[in-house]
Amino acid sequence: MRSILVTGASGGIGAAVARRFAEAGDRVAVHFSRNRDGAEVTLRNLPGSGHALVAGDIATPEAVTQIVDSATDQLGSIDVLVCNAGVAPTAANRHVIGEVSYADWTSAFRDMLDVNLFGAANLAWAVASQLIERAAPGAIVNIGSRGAFRGEPEHPAYAASKAGLHALGQSLAVALAPHNISVTSVAPGFVATPRQLPMLEGPAGEALRAQSPFGRVGTADEIAEAVFWLASPEAAWCSGTILDANGASHLRN
């Protein structure tokens, strides 16, 4: 039985990841920033016992250490970190040069990088430091994006933050391998989460499904299964990898 910290687990991919680990008998710390109600639903629906709820804004460096300390206090340790919390592209944070003000442009980059990259980096430092102190093996799995490879012209800050997250994971994979800590990333394509259902059910739905030759979009459970395997001891030799999980909707060299 391992102890798992999943950030951004109020719903969608994070909730599915938390459930997958709990189904395997692991204890899970369900993290949220603002959506306490969703996180409490995730927690109630987890099989098994000994799970925990932790709160905090990972964009704030001081909050990151509090999140990790709280999860450690409740679970006893953290063996696996899943960095899922992130600022996703929306119509409200669309930022195209020539269409937005300089203030909106800088705000979009600050908001997305503070959470998607800097927050994940700080969480990795805090969890890896504890693992090193305990001389314990562990795993860090980052939730990146295919957007890091194909670009996001309407949300360039998002693509930049996820590309940075992938690069961070590979740097940490090399740095932490001597401590038996693996670091990997999953790069999903479009995933059918509750937040995305209005788009999938609207005029854009057909085009989104057509991006993949499977004729559909991904599911949160499919991403969770990839995360679960990458966090397993059997996948340690894959440390440093970025696993595409996009239904062949984008292929890279």
C-alpha cells in the first residue's frame, strides 16, 4: 500500500486518477484549491479507507509546502506525486497577439505558468526532498498536454507551460534517478471531462472527435490508467518518458 498525493482532484482527470490508485488499495490525499465540494465528492467515492483531503493554491510557494506537510501528516508519507492541478484553456483566458491587451497577455502567462509549471516544480521539490530524506523509492507523474508539441495559438501560455513541465520532468528524471525516484509525464489530447461536456455536445463536438482516427475523444479513466502504470515500480525504467495519450490525434517525431 502506497500513499499518493493527487493535485487538482476535485473532478475530471484528477478524480479518476485518485480513484484508480484507491482501487489498487493505495491511500490517497485529494487536493483542491477552490472546489472543496468537488474534492469532498471525490473523497467520498474512493474505495478503501485512510484517504485525506488537502487544500491550497499551488501557485503560492508557501502553500505548496503546507499542502505536502498536510498530506504527509494525514497519510504518514508520500510515495507518489501526481501533478494534475492546472489552469486550462478557456474562452475567458484566450490570449492572441493583436487581439488582447498587454495586461491581459502578461496576466495569462503569469496565471498559467504559476500553476502549471512553477507550482508543479515546487511540489516536486517538496515531495522528492521527503523521499530522499527517507531513502525511499518513489514516483512523480506530471499531467502535460499534446499542446506542448502541436502548439496552442489561442492559448500560447498554456502550451509554453506544458512544454516547460515536460522539460522539467525530464531534468528531474536524471537528477532523481540516483535516489530511485522516477519522473514521467502524460501528454493527453482532448479528454471528455464534465467541464468539457458543453463543448463536446455543442457545434465543436464533431470536429473535436474527428481529430482522432478513433472518432472520439479520450476519457479520464484512460489517462488515469496511464498515470497508474507510470507510477508503478514496474515502470521505473521508463523514467524521463513523455507518454502521448491522444488517440493518434497528434503524432510527433
